[in-house]
Amino acid sequence: MDTLVDNDVLFKAACYGFLRELIATVTLVERVGVLGAAWFVISKKITKIGLKKNGEDVLRELRDFLDEVETVEPTEAEQSMAAEFELAAQRLAVSLDPGESQLCAVLICRTMRLLITGDKRAIVAIDRLIQVDQRLAYLSGQVWCIEQLVLIMLSDGKVASVRKAICDESSVDITLAICFSCASGKANEGEVRAGLESYIKDLRSKAPKVLAA
């Protein structure tokens, strides 16, 4: 195990129907770890969101994926470190929820390689927190956002299929829906790439240390 994936990415990619493919852009599935509460939290959210597709199919894809990855239960030391990160975040008035703080602590304590997260506020928070807690410097260049992974997916000439998956469930992620011009009903590959690259560039300007190149 060398990569941690947060619940937000698991939820969104499962809803789109390309969870395994998305994660495979940067790592092998068997190297992935998720928090122990992932199934409970995400399955409940999927049931409530009201997807256009069959929710049971989405839950099945999520269950199959979770059965193949490792479950991470933070140790007492990791929980303590996570709490310290959360307290520092409160003092800086930045957003870092317990799930993201635990993933950061586990990544650091177990010297893992990557964190994949859909929480943009957390990415910015981690970057800012480095100035007050050097332990988080370990995450420099180690954090991937979901838009980066989606952009990599397009390199296989899958713009049409990825766009359909996202636009069919456009309420799942507003940023991706905008990048793929879901509201307009059409978009070419150049426009989609430009939209994703613009978003990533903006996020990088706010989190230059931690966002992966």
C-alpha cells in the first residue's frame, strides 16, 4: 500500500462508473488504502443523492473496489497527529476535516507515496499548514486532485465516454460538469482539456507546494 484515496473521490468516481479506471491513472488498485468507514459513509451518500442510473449498480462497483483495496485504521499516534493538524487548521481558519487530517497523518507516519483527494479546500489547507507544522512538508508534491486524474484519462482518447459519464450525473461534481460543458450539450476535446487545465492551474496557485506536478 502506497496510496490513500479519500471518500470524496471514491464517491464521485463510483457514481460516474469509472472508479477503477480513475485510480489506475496514477497507481495500482492493490496499492490503495481507504479509511475504514468508507463503505458506511459513501454507500449512505449514494443512496440519498438520487442518481439517474441504478444506484445498486453504483454500490456494487464501490463494494467490488473496496474489497480489493486495504482498509486503514489510524493508530492512536496517527489520530493524535490528525487532531493536531485540525487544531492548527482552526487557528489558521482553513478547512481540514477529520477524514482528510487522518489521511495526512497516516501518509506521513507510514511513509506512503500519494494522497488522492476530491477536497480542494483540504489541499489548500495542507499547503498553508506547512508553514506552521513542518511534518506536513512530507506531502509536498504528493497530493493529486480528481481533475488531474480525469485529465490523464483523456489521453487515451476517451473524451466522449468520460464526458458522457460525467454529464449523465452532472450534479455529482459541479466543477467537472462545467469543465465538460455539460449544460451546453457539446464540447470538443480542446475545450475540455483547457477547462481542466485552467482549474488545475488555479488550484496550483493556491497550493503550489503540495499539488502533484
